[in-house]
Amino acid sequence: MNSARLVRAAVAAVLTATLLAACSDDGDGGSGNAVPREWIRKTYTETGADWRDPNSPPSQVARAIRAERRAEDRASGGRKEFLRYGDDMVTVSPHRGGSLIEIEDYRNGYHRHQRYLASWPNPNSSSFRGGGPGEGK
């Protein structure tokens, strides 16, 4: 009887691990192109929810982030740089002689900065397919 319980427990553990792995979200809506968050965390100074580079201009910081992981799209305007990764975006703005790096949901970022993102897909359009699992499909 004990061995049957062990087998059931082992099977349950394997199934649970499989389901968790299948359902986990890597932050890119399944596109395989997530923001390099861990690299940003290690490379720049955290300031609460954002990160800071005290010396480099936004264009240089955006180039470095894009060199770490290629973005799906890049735009600039208003002295800011924008990188699109799956269903997230990175905004790099001038800040006290350096740069401020923000990572946010694509939909929110697009609405905040849409005047600079004319060539990017509108997340409210019926053809937009970057909003995460099952959305827009």
C-alpha cells in the first residue's frame, strides 16, 4: 500500500510541475521575445519600480538594451527611446544627466506615448496580437 501512495505522489508531482511549466508566462505573451529584465536589473541602478543610468543618454542606453536582446520594434521622440518586446515595452527617458528606464505593459505604454509610436500596432485594434495568451487570436 505504501508503494502505491508513493507512485501516486510522484505522478502528481510530475503532473503539477508539467502544468506549471506549461502555464508559466515569460512576460512576452508567448512570442519568445521578452524584455531582458534580469540583465537590466544587473546593469542599472534600481530606483523603486524603474532603473537609472546616471551618465548615459537615452539613445546609448536603448542601444545597450537592444544589443542584449533585440527588440521587435524601436522608436524615438520627445528625447525618449522606446523598445517593444512582445506585450511589454521599455521607455528610456532623459533623467538628471543620465537616463531613466521604465518597463511597462505594451498597452499602457502605447497609450502614454502613442504620439511617438505611429508605426507600432494599436493594442485596441482587432488585428493586434501582442496582448498575451489567447488575446486577439
